Amino acid sequence: MAQSSALQVIGRRLLQAAPVIVLATFIVFGLVKLLPGDVAVTLAGDNATDQRIEEIRRIYGLDRPFLVQYGAWLMKAVQGDLSKSILSGEAVLTSIARCFPHTLLIVTMALALALIVGVPLGAAAAARPNGFIDRVAMTLASIGIAVPNFWLAMILVSLFALRWNIFPATGATAFSASPSDAIAHATLPALALAAGGMAEVARQVRGALLDVMSSQFVRTLRAKGLKTSTILWRHGLKNIAVNLLTVTGLLFNRLLAATVVVEAVFAIPGMGGLIVHAAIQRDFTVVQGVVFAMVIVVILVNLVTDVLCAAVDPRIGR
């Protein structure tokens, strides 16, 4: 039954993936075209003649109708060909392969920190509703959600990098080259990203646990003499597993999007820096390739989340 539920979830998600990919890439393709400036002029140079500019447009297909350009790009993309950068000539897939590991490490560390801190904090708050720990935890959660990532990132750089020289201020190292150095470079960006995630996880866990603790089966457990802490940690967290998995999947996708700003603060050569630079230079093939890759990652994360939820609760796959 569990395998059947998982297959049903995978099938539904794969059917939903195609229109999501088309819609997301189509919107971004159109927005890039609306940016000021002309990429053909950039490629031809400041002193280029009109004839040279038109020649550049023909070479790169920029003179074709919008839908024709998008359709041609999409047909190549679904076959694994994300074209080449108009400006540098580097394959977009190569650029993504170089930048994505830096972003993935930061997001993974931020997600781990959010869960490690957020789950116990939310559980402690739910153990005594409206108590001292609950009020402190929810106050910290509100602050964590309200504080902008870029502001916290600058504070962390000022304290831990510039004043105390504990962590590097900028840059990144490949994990395969030096795991310890890569983690050191990713720590401050991950902390800046994780603050809001910790707060969100804590609030979601608290709310879900309060619902569970007011249910009939918990009252039965209390009548049998079980302690509140035992009920909370042994039975409560088990019953909110689906909620926690869902929050984790959504949080991963949110952190992935938020890396654009954080990577700019820490000068990290990740996906955020790649797409921002490409957008400024009107290198639309790189922008489209990065968006395509990000959409695929989000779809895969949602797929894995749904499969895990169906494994925990087979009713989800029905």
C-alpha cells in the first residue's frame, strides 16, 4: 500500500511539473526581454554600425518572434541543452554545475540549523502554553521572522569576520577541495538564512503540537499516568511528522530563493550571483538556464517531500 501511494504521488507530481516549468520559464523569458538595453548592441560594441547590430541579431536569433525564440530554447532545454552564454560563450550547464554546489551547501546548512534549533524550541513552547518558555520562544520567533536576511548577514560579517576574525567574510571554497574550509565559508551565510527558518519551524511545531496535545488520545495517555514530556517527545512529534516534512520542503525552497541576497552580501559565486550578473548583462540564455535548473530543483524537493509524507501517512497518496 505504501509503495502504491508513493507511485501515485510521483505520477501526479510529474504531470503537474510540465505546466509549472513552461509557465515559470515563459514568464522569466518575457521579463528578461523587457529589461532596458539591447543585448545585440552590447555584443556588437559601442561603435558598431546598425548593419553590424542587425547581423548580431540574426546570428543569435534575436530577430525572430518572441514565441519562436522561447519555443526553440525550450525544445533544447528539455533535451538537456541549456545553450551557451551570449557574452562569455560558456555552456550554461557548466556555469550551473560550478555555482550550484556553493548554493546547495549554504541552503543545506541553513535548513539543518533551522530544524536543530526550531524543533526543540517549538516543542519546549508547546509543553507549557503561555508559560515563560513559550513567551520567550515566540518572541524570539517573531524577531527572527521580522529581521531581514541581508541586515543580519551584514551584522554577522561585522562581528564574526571583521571584528573577531572567526569566519571568512567573503568567497567560497568547493566542498570537494576542502570540506572544512567550505563549511567555514558557508557558516555565516547559513546563519543569516537560518534565522527566519528557525522562527518559522518553531512556530509551526508549536502550533501542530498544541493541536495534538488537545486530542482525545493524548487525554487517554495522561489518564494512564504518562508525563507531559514523555507524551510530547514520544507521541506528539510522531503525530506531526507530516506537518514537519511539509514545512521542511517549503522551507528548503524558500531558502533557495533567499540565497540571491545573502550570496551578494558575502560575494559567494553561487546561483544567486550567477543569475543577478546575467540579468544585469541581459544574458538571457544564462537567466533562463538558471531559472530552469531552480524550477527542476523545487519540483524534485516537492516530489521527495510528498513521497515521504505518503510513506508516513499512506492516506495522502489516495
